[in-house]
Amino acid sequence: MTAASRGPLALVLHQARFDLLGILRNRQARFFTLVLPLLFLIIFVGVFGNHTVKGTGVKASTFFVPGLSALGVIAASFVNLVISITAQRESGILKRRRATPVPAWVLIAGRTLTAVTISLTVLTVLLAFGRIVYGVNLRLAALPGVALTAVVGSITFCVLGYALSTAIKNEDAAQPMVQAIMLPLYFISGVFIINTNLPSWLRHVASVFPVEHLSDGLHKAYDPAAHGVGIVWSDIGVLALWAGIGVAVALVRFSWLPKAAVA
Amino acid sequence: MESVVSVHGLRKRYGHFEAVAGIDLEVQRGEIFAFLGPNGAGKTTTVEILEGFRARTDGQVSVLGIDPAKGDAEWRNRVGAVLQESNAEPGLTVRESLQLYSGYYLHPRDIDETIALVGLEEKADTLGPQLSGGQRRRLDVALALIGDPELIFLDEPTTGFDPSARRTAWHVIHGLRGLGKTVFLTTHYMDEAEQLADRIAVIADGRIVAEGTPGTLGGRNRMAATIRFTLPAEVGSDELPPELRALLAGEDGRVTLTSDTPLAHVGELAEWAQSRGIDLPDLDVRRPNLEEVYLELTRGES
């Protein structure tokens, strides 16, 4: 029995398994998605100290863990995906896969499932490390909120990754492009620094983009003073809206063939 | 005979440029068919239409009885493709790459057997990107074969190879015949088509300019052969028997004769040389080079 003969779901898992293996063997991907968010946590707490943040009543580490979890989700879903999909498209790997009977949606779902898996792994590592080393406390009741926000965020950023890859010519242009888009958003969206002190116009700009909503959703779920299951529906809603935009762009523009193709 | 690929009046236009200008092709089951032409002649465009990657402007195309523009998963289970440019799967070994691809198909071949078929047994656990160019190409062939297709497209399988890697690749492609596969090969190397193909079609400027077996292409079978040899210093070409002297085509240290009946004339030459006690150690008999026929056919192309 092959994966294909066991049905589409088995085929998605089959694809995800090999995509995951490929990414885990890539040193650069390993560092930027798995190691860097944890390294940032250690550095940030080291630099800024683990004091109580003014006006919030929470320790600095309780702020950094959800912010850097958002960074981890975006690194695993958006940054890594744009770079690998662009490279695979330009080197004919996507085209060769499409020359087989595997349905296009299976390839996309498998790659997305891979990103979701890595995202949840990074999140868990940050959560465990934060708890053991810095005493960051996540309310058990808020776990579903954290998980749902991370999964919706991961899927949204995968879709946006597919959409953005259509505007990138080759692998070399992918890394600077994603960083140019993401770095400013990280700073104004509460990923690295608290954004409640930012000028209101900057907060408004941030609130248009999905980074702020992923970060906000995770921050609110981690808030020790909050109640309930930690799901911020407005944030989930904006993320879903962005996912819709991403799907529309990708449907119109995404191609499996190299852009540099010859006639 | 059953047609596996059938093309009538195929055209592909890009704006004002006609890359394929109305071609007809028939490829029979079990045949190794070479589609030969210079770069930019329309080979890859044609193959990509046959593989279902490109829409055509006009004409009828049938591959395994299906219009490739409407090829579904069932059809893709029966067709394998080695693309002109495709890298190895990053982060996966040879065996893992084949495991991934075999999962896409309903009735794949055995993985180890396929690895052996392309001669990558010793590299089975090596990461794809760490293989040499020739080995990567053989992995490509293995990936195209893993679904056990009836028809396999090979788009310029040995471009950029050193001679020994080409020999190995040829050996692998030759082996496909033994599996009963139909092979559609594109190449711009004449010797590759000659080595591998049962039948050759030459394309230039989007048109088929010649079609035939390696022996008959471009009327090669009707062209005269050349017989060349060096006479000892003390023997002049004017001492040759008159009927051989009549064939003399050139003499620049080596004597060149052209002949429509090379076997008879070589026999005569041998008899004469033996009677004179001369040996002709560099004697060679050669039909016009297929390369020359090809260059003649595609002349005017860049």
C-alpha cells in the first residue's frame, strides 16, 4: 500500500514527513526557526532583566515568551517557506513533483502541516524553557487559546508565504525580501518590545498587519490576570482575513514552474 | 504497432514568435525515439506540451490516448518525466527521495531495484545535493521511473556531462528498453541520438526537417563511404590498381577514396596490398558522419 492508495490524508502526512525531514537537515533553517527565538529569549532577559514591566504587573519574561513565540511561528511558516518554496520552484523541484500524480493541494497542505508542526514545537520549547528557567506561568485554561492562535497564525503566514513567493524571482532575493517586510513589523507589533507605549499612529499601522494580531493573541492568552480560554476572536478574525487575501493572491499568481524558464 | 505519442499539426506561438510551427510525430510502443535539434529549435516547448506543462496554440496531441492538457492523476501514473533542469530534493538521501516519490503513485516499482537499475547502490544513503552531476541525473531517471510508467520523457539527459558520465547515463537509458518502456528523448547531441535511438526526428526552427533511423537519416544510407589509409613512403598512389585510382578523392599524406560499394573496394585494396607485401595499419572505412548530416540539416540555425 502506498501513501497515494491510502487516500489524500495519508498522502498529506507522507508529504509532511519528508518536508519536515528535509527542513530539519538544513542547518540554516534549524538555526533561524528553532534556535534563534530561544537565543533571543535568553539575550532579552539578560539585557533587560526579568523585572516587573511597568503598568502591566507581569515579569518581562512573561512578555518575551509570547512575543518570541510569534517570531518562531512566523520564522517557521513565512520566512522558511518563502525561501524554500522559491528555491524549489526555481530549481525545478516543484515542477518535477507536479509531473507525478500527486495533487497540487496535497503538496501545499503537506508543506503547511510541516510549518504548523515546527511552529508548535518552537512554541512548546519557549513555553517549557520560560517556565523552568524564568518561572513564566501560562494558565492551563489558556492552552487552547495559545494553540489555536499559533495554528491559525501559522496557516495564515504559510498562505501569505505562498502569495509573496510569486513576487520573488529567485532564492537570493527571498531572504532580504522577507526580512525587509518582517523586521519593521516585528518592532511595531510587540514581538520584541512592548508596543503599548508606541505613538497611536504607529499602533494603527501595526494593527493593519497580521504580525500584530498573532503577537497580541498570544500575549493576551499568556496574561496571568486574564480569564477564560485565552482566545481573542478579533485577532483570529484578522488573521483569517489575511489568510483569505493570501489564498486569493496565490490562486491567481502561484506557479509551479521556474520563473526563469526558457521558451 | 500502437502509437504512444501522436502529434498532428502542433503549433506553439509566443506573441509573434512561432516556437513550434506545425509538426507531426508518431512514437510507437517500446521505441526509443530521439527528438534532435539545436538549442532554441522548439524541442523543450514540444516536450512540455506533451508532458502537460504548456498549453498549445493549435494542433492535435495524444499521449497514451489522452490529451495532455487534460491529463489527470490516472494519466500521470503512466507517464514519467526527467526534466531538463531539476535539482535533487534538498535534505533527502537517494533512498528517501525515492520513498517520497513512490508514495505519489498507486503501483510503484521496488525502491532498491530502481536504485540498482540506475547504478546508485553505493550512493543510496547519500544526500541528493551531494551527488555528482551525473549521479544526480541518474537519480532524476530513478525518480521518473519509480512510478513504473509506460512512457518516459528525457529532456536533454546528458547536457554538460563529461564523457564517462555520458557513457554511464547512456547505459542506464539503454536499459529502459529492456524494461519495455517507450522513451521520448530530446537531445542536441547527434552521437547521443545515434547511440540510443531506434528512430530520430530532427527539428530546426520549429519544423521537422528530417526523420528516420540513425542509418537512414537525411539519406545517409545512400551517401558514399570514405576509405582512408597511408601508403609506405616508397609506394605512390599512382601504383594503385586503376579501378581504385578512379575513386581517389584526396591525398595529403593519407590517401582518401570515396566508394558506393566500400566492401568490394576494400577487398580489392587488401588483395593488392598483400600481393605487394604492404601493410595498411591505419586503414579506416567510414560512412559520412551523422554529425555532418545533422549540421547540413540544421544549417542556418544558431
